[in-house]
Amino acid sequence: MKTLSAVAFAAVFSLCLGVSAAEVRVQRAPAGALQPQAIMDASGALHLVFLKGDPKTSDVFYARREPGKTEFAAPLRVNSQPGSAIAAGTIRGAQFALGKGGRVHVVWNGSGQATPKPPTQSMPLLYSRINDPRTAFEPQRNLINSTLHLDGGGTVAADKDGNVYALWHGLPEGSPAGEVGRAVFLARSKDDGKTFEREREVSPEASGACGCCGMRAFVDGQGNIFALFRTSSTALDRDMMLLVSSDRGERFKGDYVHRWRVGQCPMSSEFFTEAGGRVFGAWETAGPIQFAALDAKTVKAAPASGPMAMAKGKHPVLAVSKSGETLVVWVEGTGWQRGGAVAWQLFGLDGKPAGQPQRRDGVPVWGTAAAVAERDGSFTVLY
């Protein structure tokens, strides 16, 4: 399959060239919210998951904005044990996916006091799903059985047929200590999150994993599973690897989509979106964040592009409007116990930057941003 140039991919989605640049609305997430994660579903409902409270002992919340509304309904707490999530470090917080019938599935790294713990007595990767009446979340469960040293955040993806995929990186039992011994693991559910199989290793041998970097998983409209994570085959080689499964998680292929030699963990994160039947990924580099079209068959990325920005960007997010314009969002100036600013760049229908990047201060400590394409062709950024 021929891949699409990242600087021209937006034109594929456009049915009417020449439309003026879309409006970008920037607004605060609900009061006190940290690390918002947003998904717009096919009906136009906006789903939001975020953390709140003490960064070391946070709570996870879910809120929904109905189609045509401007305000979110009262949030539901996701974690059944108060204070069992972590905001500190930015990449250990909650991720979520919409599965069969729009059911919400959430995973997060457990805090030091979180239960239930794995048999290894290490930190748990916790999971919950919304109940059948959609009125509350089920009691939290741990998905780790045998792996050690959960650090960078776990991730979750789901498909329309009731398959749910939770992934994380850790040390296998008996593996040499250190990042070069880490691997990516999958725990799979075939019954819409009721039960999960025991985890198994899915990353290539000797890829390692950058311990305090996050990872991201995604399922496209054809059921292909994508995952991005930062490897650590040596102390200096912290490259971005793409994993793809086209058989519902039975087998994965992996290949590098970006190389980066850096002598420390950058605490980076990744993002996926799908539009026009194609999947796009975004990740952090030594400079501006990067985004590219991803090919499930070849496990390759088209030549990456990035915002016209000199400042180092972190925690990228992508959204594509119905007319084909693409919004790339990231944060700047953030760090350990340091807030910063949200920044964004709009790419036009020809795939080229539409104007200069924009920036707004006010991202709190441990904060990130979220973005969605609205049904009216505009974009909303939440931070």
C-alpha cells in the first residue's frame, strides 16, 4: 500500500477545496481537571476523561457532553478506590477508549496505595468500564499478573465487536533489570471487558522500552491494532516503534518510525487519530513534535512533518475536521513540577500550515491538552 506524505495527507479528506481555515476554540477543561483525554463519537457526543486531586493520589473522572450542548454533564468518578491514580509525571494518568455500543473503557497506573495489587506486589495497572445502564463505573480491577516495574503509563484500545486491548511496558519475570530488559505486554478481552486474558509479550525481542515514557494504542475502522512506544535497546537509543496487529492481537509486527539518540528518558507520549480511512500518529522528538500517516500492512510511517515551531513540544494531539483540515496540539515549557502553555497549529486542505502556530499560557503543573473536531467543522482544544 502506498503511504501518504504527511505534509499532504489532509487533502485526501477534503471534498471541497478552497474552504477557509476552520475556527479553533480554546477552553478550560472542567475545574481542577488534569490531563484531559477527549473522544468525539459518531453521534457528536464528546467524551472526556481527566484526573483531579492530589497528583500522587488522584481520582479519575468521566464526563459527557451531549450533541448540540455546550456544557458537560456532571462527571462520574471512574476509580472505585479514592486516590488510586497518579497525575505526577504526566504520562502515568488515565487513557480511555470507546468500544462496542459506545461503552467507555479506562485504564490508569495505580498510585502507591492502590488496590488490588498484582501477585508480584508491584504497581497495578487498573481498569474499569462503565456499567450497562451507563450510570456508574464498575469496581476497578488490576490487569497485571506477572510483569514487574510498571512505570510509563498503560494504554487501552477497543473495537466495535467487543474486543478490548490493554497494553503496557514492564519487566518480564526473570529478565535482567533495566530498560533494555523491558518489553510491551498485551492483556486482551474478547467479551467487552468482562474478563481479560493473562498478559503476554508482544514487542520485538531486545527492543527494550524507555521506562518513564508513555505509550498509546488505537484500533482503526478495520480492526487493526496500532501501538506506539519508545524503545531502549541501549542507554542512548530511544527510538519510536510502531506495533501493528491485523488479527485482533494474535500476532504483532514492529518497526521503527523515528530514531532518537538521547541519554535520558524524555518522558514522552504519543497519539493516534483516524480520518478518511487512514490512521495518523504523533510523537515527540528532540525538537517540534512529529506526525505522519501510518500503514498497517507495511508497519511504516510516511516522512514525518511537524509544526512550524522552534520551541520544544510535548504531548501531541491530533484532530481532523470533516472538511479535511488538521489541528496539531501540544504543550510547551512543561516539566517536572512545572506548568507551561498550550500551543496549536492548523494545517489547511493542501496539507500546509495555515498561518503561524498559536500559543496560550495556563497549562497547570502535570497538565496536558486535548482536542476534537466538532461536527460544524470547527475544533475545540481543552486544557
